[in-house]
Amino acid sequence: MHGYSDRVSHAFAFSAKYYGSRAPATNQMAYLAHPANVALILARYGCDETTIVAGILHHALEEAAAPERHALAEKIRDKFGPAVLAVALDALEPRFDARGHERPWQACKHEFLAHLAEAEPRALDVCIAEEIQACGNTLTSLRRLGPEYVRTISRATSSQTVWWYRSMLEILEDRPDWPGRRMLGELRPMCAQLLRSLRDSEEML
């Protein structure tokens, strides 16, 4: 994709409306920058417009409460088409159970790992762009705010985080059908750096 895109611009406006409204007052700018960072990562790896738009909209769906997801998904389908919606939905973690209750972190991640083994390649692009953004943001915040910061943003313990990244990278290495596997070349060292930082942080606390 090259140059200006009206669909990408529209996706940012949509995200600001439905995702930006959830931004916490204490971290508003970083929250609002999230979709833009994901889009930039996807564009840098040569992803197509459908994938970039899905990446921008993905987090609005991910952060929506269970009762709101269906209506939000229908809005995305109407405004951006079924292909964008399919990629965004395929990249979602199974955050809620059948009753709409938020699932425990470990159970959610276990099911998501199984999904990554078979997810559509463009959805994997979105998932890994999200992980690159999350790793980079956490590493920067650790440097600026210190080790106490991690406990304020994560539902996972340090040992769970280690398990998640190691398991995720192992599964994605076994996806030779995924054209975006070169994204792992950026994610892998970031994960290693984050895990070292978490270990050092635990020693300091």
C-alpha cells in the first residue's frame, strides 16, 4: 500500500470514536496512539490495506464489553466490509465466555494459542503487530517508570508472561504458510529483552 488512503483515514476516525472513548485519563495519549502504532508496523511490513484497516479497528473490538461487540462488529461490516471484519475478528483473543463474563487470563491465552496455530495469515499479521507494539510500549514504560509499572498494567504474573511469549513464538515458528513470519525477527529479540527486564524487575521489588 502506498500513499494516502481514505479507508485508513476513516478507520482512524472510527477507532477514535469507539476505542478512544475508553482511554483512561492517566494514560490517554498512549492509549489513543495504539491503533496508529499497529498500523505503522503493519505498513512497514508491506501488509495490504485490508490488513492495516483491520489492525486499526481490531483493538476497538478487543476492548469492547461483551454486550457491545456484536453491534460494533456490524458497524465495522457496514462501513469497512466483511473482509476487514473477518480479519479483525480472527485476530481477537477469546476474552469472554458464553455468558459474556471475562475469562481468566490463563484460560484465555491457552485457547488463543490453539487458535494461532490455524488463524488466517492476515490475522496473524495483526496479532504480531499488536505484540510488537505491546512489547515496545512496556519496555519503554519500564525504563521511564520503573519495575512497579508492570504490576499496574498486566493481569499476568512474570512467570505467566514468560510462558505466553515462549509458547506463542514456538507456535508461530511452525506456521510456514504464514508470509509474515519475518515479523518474528523483530518480535523475538523484543520478547527476550522484555523477559530479562521482568526478571531484573522482580529482583528489585
